[in-house]
Amino acid sequence: MGEINWTAEAEAWLCNIYSYIAKDSAIVAERVVSEIYEKAQILEEFPEIGYLYRSEPEGDIRILLYGHYRVAYLIKKDLNQIDILGVFHGSLDDIDQYLI
């Protein structure tokens, strides 16, 4: 089991997702962001549930899917910690530019 840490960048992504959806409906925006956050909580119990994106010296970067969104996270090798790196819409072709 690992402790989940949301990076400032990941929190900013969630805020951007909220702002974009809230243009049409604040209620829907709140629900989507809450559900993304709740989906990520599964990583405490099952950190390797997402597919392996790539391995780094710090640990493995994995992707957890939720609807049209991809939650990128790092399972740190030397700590019992999971860093949420970002939340990306599935339409983004190359998320490499946003990750470590």
C-alpha cells in the first residue's frame, strides 16, 4: 500500500479540467473532478493497477484510465509513495512532454 501525493501540477490539471467543464455546467465539472480524484484513491490498495507507461530511475510511471481521462502516476521505488503527476484528456497524443 502506498501513500498518494498529488503534485502541484496534477492539482493544476484538475483545476483546468474543472474550469473547462464549468463553462457549461459547474455541477458536472464538480462531479467529474471528484470522480477522477476518487478513482485515483484505488492506487492506495492497488498501485500497479494502471498500465506501465515507462520505467524511470525514480520508479515506474503508470497510467490509470478514467473515462476520457488518463491519470499519470509514479510509484516511487525507494518510498512507499505514489505521486500523481498529471491528469490528461485522452485526446492528447503525446503526454511525454508533460511527464518527468
